Amino acid sequence: MLAASCVLLGAYVVQFAGGELPCPLCLLQRLAMLGVGAGAMMNVLFGVRPRYYGVSLVSAIFGGVVAGRQVLLHAAPGDAGFGTPLFGLHLYTWSFIAFVDVGVILSVMLFLDTQFTAPTEASDRLPLGRFALGVLLVFFAVAAANVATTVLLCGLGPCPGNPVRYLWLS
Amino acid sequence: MMAAPFLAFAVSIALALGGRARSSLLVLGLALGLSSLAFLFHLSDPLIIGL
């Protein structure tokens, strides 16, 4: 969850400090990363269960598919790609690598089945320490911020394929 | 339109923070479904490898 929040905050750094507005596929990858974090959030709040790992795994697969599509869209020789590369790779390539890594890690985690005790009552929220609560609140704030920035960027209709301005601010 | 799945995720997180595990999971499923729909909507160009 903390890693997902860091990735999403990093995306905001690129968006606001770098001035690079996210394309629709970029937004979909952010959604996938939110899904990965949401599965982890459920594990923290309600106890570790395979279904919560499943939420993260499905999100990672979705994110990998979207990132893979964006890689393939710019795979032709001479294509400059979308956005500024980071350490030689575009963000969607790093995103693809990240989602594949998340998928592998989650698969390994699912092997460790001693972590799955008898399921508690679904509504029993586990007690949270201050650090866990802080991470949860950051995760929620990042999700809420993405609602606001996406509305500012795209309005209530489809997002432009190559965004150059915030539709609701211009 | 693209904001809808983000809103669903935010609502899901809020529900989870409120202790509503089943509701949160349902809304999470909705968020993932909306994300998939948005992806299908944006599949307007053929893949570069011609699939």
C-alpha cells in the first residue's frame, strides 16, 4: 500500500513538476496501481485472506495489460515514445515492469499459506497502529486527489488522447 | 467519465476505513469493472503487432 502510494505520488511529481499530463492509458495504469494497493489495504484492515491478494493480482494483471499495450503502441523504430524517459525507459515501461514484479511477488505470497488463519467476521476491522493508519490515510488521499485531478483534466467526458491542458481550468 | 473508477476506488477505501469489508469489496469490483470498460473504450487503435 505504501509502495502503491509512492508510485502514485511519483506520478503526481511528473504531472505537476514535470508538466506532463497523463494520457488515458496512463490514468488506467494509475487505477491499476490503486487496485494493487486496495488489495493490500484489505489485508491490513480485515486480516490476510486469499481474496484480497486476488484483488491485487487482478489489478496487477490489468495494469500489465494496459502498460504492455502502451509499450507496443510506441514500439515501432523511430517512435519517440510518450513522455520523458526516466533512467532510459519511459514511465509506461517502468509501469509494465512494476506490474509484472507485483504479480510475481503476489504469486509467491499466495504460496505462503500458513499466513491464512481462520477467517474472522467480515466486518471485524483489525486494530491499527499509528503507522498503518497514516499509510491508509495517505492512500485514501492519493485516491481522492486522483478523482479531482482527473475531473480537472478530462471533465465529465472521455479523456483526450494526448492531453495538453486541463479541460476544466481552461 | 474517466473519473468514475477513481471515485469508486476512493469510496471503496472510505468504506474499508469505516469497517465495511463486504461493501468495500463490492465497490472495488465495480471500480475494476469500470476501469476495464474504460480500457475497452480506449482500444480504438489496432495493436502495433497487428493482433
